Amino acid sequence: MGGYFELGRLLLYRPLFMTELLAAAALFSFSLRKRKGAWWRIPLAILLCYASCFIYPTISNSVFNILSFTTSYLFVFAGSFLIFESDWKTLLFCIVAGYNLQHAAYESYDLILHLFHLGGAGSFYESTGGNLALFSSPIEAVVYFLSYLVMYYLAYIIFARRIKRGSPISIHNGFVFGIGIFCILSNIVVNSVALEFVQDATNSVFVIIAFLSLLLCIIAMTTQFELATRFKLDSDIATLKVVRSKEREQYRVSKQNAELLAIKAHDLKHQIHELGTRKSIASETIEEISSLVDIYDSDVKTGNPSMDMVLTEKTRLCTSKQIHLSLMADGTALECLSEPDIYSLLGNILDNAIEATVQLPEEQRSISLTVKKAHGFAHINADNPFMEKNLRFGQDGLPLTSKENKANHGYGIKSIAYVAEKYHGDLSIKAEDGVFSLSVMIPLDQSNAS
């Protein structure tokens, strides 16, 4: 009879464990982009995961337990590839976090049972009256569901919300990877061996084991997310430095090209008029050619050379893309900024607006940019229509890039935020009723800025 019940306990335990693990993994991966055909991929992945529960014989042995648990993790990891488009590092991150959460919830449940003498790990699958039961009493069932509900909810609030579709956290270095794998393997081995060799231990021993396992899972999950977040921030800072360096170089080249282009356009207009007086060319043709040259000879004049250059450059770009650009700019408003920073700030503001606007029908393409001084601040305001389905915001309140290559895009807004912060200013963004509005306020007196 004892062998029958041992067989039954294992048969009940493995599918329940898989349910807990899948729920925990889903909590961390639900925001990831899914592959096409998710309607059949998800059921197939779940079916394969549950099938893995019965690969090994139902023998109460630590070796078989270790193999069974490890196989379950591998199948969940493989199933995630079937469902999600993310790279293996992101998926591994979610599975490791899912395991730590599942085990933390189980240990919190077991800890409560032992602390209040309500049962223990063995009683989870006890037989009652000759019949197998998941719980030996209603109170155990209540404690179980509350323990998992509370732990999963807290994990979502503290950790899972950090994983966003546009900017997922993933395992990018060996240290984070090593911590995750170590925690999984150590908990598998320790728990499998402990359940086999400490069955007759005192209640205090079980309390200590449960508490230490719970603490290890919490530390592992916290370390995993904090290190991954810090690595991402360091990576963003390094990338932003490269972006800023390229912007300075682009400013230098654009300045040279603008000066050269202005000279060439001026000379070409004179040559066209001289040609028109010597040859028999229709005046309409001369005017048409001159108007085309005017596009490159019509510089924006604000009183600030750097502002003139970037606004002229973006005006020409808007003209080529049939975008109506409305400008009202006071060049003296940004005198407290360096030339490269003016180029970066206004250039990125208009580039983002152009990128959003060009996706709309031609009759809806319009951008409004205002640069002025008021109440001791330089005010930069930009408004443009946008396609609402393409806009998502990250946890930092900044829009996420809509481009497929997330790693190399999305730094335009970050560059704007960087310049605003550099000059002790403030960046605010809102998107309402199909209009994207960006506002930057920078103190005019930088000596008193703090």
C-alpha cells in the first residue's frame, strides 16, 4: 500500500509543479512578442510541458527527482522558443525568474505549515482514508492558494512589471547567468536530497530549511533583476555616448555642407539668370529652375547660426517629404546651449516628428515647432499628429521605438532628455487625441541652475 501511495504522490506532484512553473514563467514573459500562429503554438507548448512530467519513472529517489525537475525546466525553456520571438537570453531570464518565484511561493507555503504546525511538505500529498488527496485539510488548501497568490502578486508588482515589450530585460553577462543557473541547480539538488534524508527531522529543521530556501530565492530574484537592470542602464549610457559623439560629428559635417551649399546655390542662381538672357529659354522654365534652387537657398534666419543650420536642414527635409513645417523660433532663446547641443536637441525633436508624421496621409502631415523665452526659461514646444497604434511608452515615461531593431534605435528621445537634464531643464511628453506634444524647458540663467 505504501508503494501505491508513493506512486500516487509523485503522479500528483509533477503536473501540479508544472502548473505552478508555467504560471510563474508566464507572469514574466506575457509582455514578450509572440510568434505568428500563437493560437496553436501555445497549446502545443503546454501539452509538451505536461507530457514531460511522465518521462521518468515515478520512483522516490533523489536522482530521479533531480532529472525530473531539470527536464521540466528544459521543456518550459524549449516551449518558450515555440511561442515567443525573443532571443534565448531574454527567455532564459524569464524561466529563471519563474523558477525562483515558483520555489519561493512553495517554500512560503511550507514555512507557514511548519510554523503553525498545520502539516508540512509530506502532508501536501498525503492519503486520506485510503484515497489520494492534494491537501489533507481545507486549511492547507487555503494556505496553499493564499501563499501562491500573494507571492505571485508581489513578484508582479516588484519585478515582472519591469519587463516591457519594447525594452525587455535579459541575461547579458555571465555573472547574472551563473547566479540564475546556480540557484536553480542548488535548489533542485538540495530539496531532492533533503526530502529523502530528513523525513524524520524535527519541525524546527523543516522551518530552517524552508526559510533558507525562501530567502535564497528572494535574493536570487532581486540580484537577477538588479544586475540585469544595471547592465541595461550601463549599456544605454555607453550607446548614448556613441550617439552623442556621432551627433557632434554630424553637426560639424552639416555645418560645412550648409555653408558650401549656400555658396553653390547663390552662384547657380546667377548662372541660370545669365543663361536665360543669352539663350532662348522660356521665362517659365527659368522661374521653375530658380524655384528649385530656392529650396536650397532659403535659409531659416533666427539670429542663432546653429539653430539656423538645423532648422534649414529639417525644413528642406520636410519639403522633400511633403510635410508642412510651421516655425516660430527666437534664436536668442537657446544662447545658453552649446552649438552641438542645439543641433542635437532640435534635430532629434524634428527627426522624431518627421518619422511619425511621414506615416500619415499627405494632407495630415504637419509639424509645429516653437522656440521662445518666457519667465526666465527657454521653451521648446513641438506638436505633430501620429498613428496612435504605433506609440507605446516605457516605464521611464518616454516613448519606445517602433522600429524592429530595438537595440540600435530609440536614442533620439534619450538624447533630448540628456540635453534637457544637462542644462537643468525638464522634458515632458503627452499624446492625446492623435497629437504628440513634446515640451522642453531650460533655465536661461545657467549660473543659478541647480
